[in-house]
Amino acid sequence: MIQVSIVLYPGVASGQVCGIADYFRFCNDLARFQQPDMTEPLYQVQLMEINSQSQLQAGMMNFQCQPLDFQHSQLIVIPGSYAHSSTELKVVISMFAQAREHFLRAYQRDIPIAASCNGSFALAATGLLDGKTATTCWFLAEFFRYFFPQVQLQVDHKVAEHTGLYTAGATNAYIQLCLALTQQLQGGRFSQQMAKIMLTDPHCSSQTPYLTLSQMTPQRDEKIQQIQQYLQDHLAENIELTQVANHFAMTQRTLIRRFKQSTGDTPMAYLQKLRIEKAKQLLESSQLPIEDLLNVVGYEDLSSFRKLFQQYTSLTPKAYRDRFYLS
């Protein structure tokens, strides 16, 4: 029997807590179906509260919890939360930074530790992700980079794993996370069967079709904000880096350095994202032929546009429209 410890904390998303707990209960049902003579469940789930409180109110639910103690834990999972602002995320980061030693000792005992959605902020706060790859919910990616520049963020991944540390992308990616954990613990065949039970595509491993340019970025450079708006206003035009630098009285080198420091992208890479974002909006909201999109989003060659679109979204323009068109 594998002891699963789900770590709760103020602001935790109750749906994820219940969803993760239910997933392992479904695992027990599948295991009993496969082995009717089993005498104990495959997984036992317990809820622990980060501040060792005996209960936690989350939304309309009241959870009974145990103190934070991983002595008998064999798997640790941190669900996501409703923390979406810088202030709220700082509170979560502070709580888990104070509990760092609990997680460090568990990790030193080779216990897998997983975090779903913005629970990745909690895991990163322990320092265990430093120098390692991780993912998080796509719309908080810039916050994550801001707070944890030492972590190698791969926001396109739905699930990332590095030496026993697992992180998952936005919201319902916790199901993909649980599938990855059961694949590691029970093997690929069991995980595939669970994917069928959960009605989830186990091969859907990317967040990229769902990404948009985040409006929740902690932007600190007013000049860069002006440049971003300039690029937005001229995305249909043939813009060169020299033109942007001259318009804002900056050298190209300074422009690239400040822009990348503030956004994580070069100005031209950011412009490409703006153009792809505009194309996505048009594909979602209109039946405009794909060839007619080109002038609106600043491209001239259809083949190049299709290649770039697929590079950014993992889908062709037609496949994207088929999936996301708002009929």
C-alpha cells in the first residue's frame, strides 16, 4: 500500500484536492478489479495541512487534516490554489519556504514530490526545483520566472519531471500529473488503463495550444510597456528591429537587453507571439479563409505562416480552428 500525502494550505483549490484524492481511489478500484483477492488498497490518501492545523476550510468544503509529517509518506502531492496575484502568491511562497526542511528530508529519502498547477510555486519555494526543469500553469508563467529565475521553466509542458520532482500545468493538468505518477509507480499499462477511465488522452503532453500572451505579468519597465504597445499597434506591418530602436531612441543592443530582461523574449520574438495570438483570435471567432489572415497578422507567405503557427501552438491553423472555433 502506497501512502499518498496531499498537502493542503490556505487558498488551496478544493476541486483539485478532491480530484487528486478521487483519482487514487479510482486506482484502487481498478486494482481490485484486476486482482479480486487483494486484501488492502493500492493507495491510501491522507490530507496534511502546511501549518499543521487539524482542519482547513476551502471554498464550501471543510477538510480534516493531519499535521505535516512525511515520516510514513511514499508520495507527496501539492494541489494548486486560487492564488493568482503577486501578493497572494507571495503568501503561498512564504508558507512553503518556512516548511522547507520537511520537504527536503522527504526528498532525501527518495520520496516523489509532485505539484499541480500553481502548486509549483509552493514546491519551488522549498528550493528543491533550483537548477531543475519544471512547468506551471501557463497564465502565471511570467510570475514564476520572476520569483524563481533559478528554475528552468518549460511552460509548454503539461507535466515536467526532474529527479523525482513532478510539476503540472494549468488547472485540470493534475490528471496528467497523476497519470505520470502511476506510470512511474505502477507501470505504463496500468497508467494507460487509468487514462481510459479518466477519459483523458495520455499523449496530450503540451499546453501550447492553450497559451495566450499573459495579461498577468508583473511588468516593471514603463518603457518596455510602451514598446509592447507599439508592437501591438503595428503587428500587421513589416517591422524591423532597427525601426523599433530608432523610434524609442535606443540602441538595438540596449533594446534587446531591456526587453528580454523584462519579458523573457527579444522584441522580434515577442512580435511573432503577438501575430500568432491575433491569428488564434481570428481562427476562434471567424471563418475568414486562412489565406486572408496573412495581411492582418503581418505575414506574406502562407507556408511560412503555417510552419510558425504549428511551431507556437503544436497545431496547424485548420486543426486549431476545428478545435477552438466559437460557433
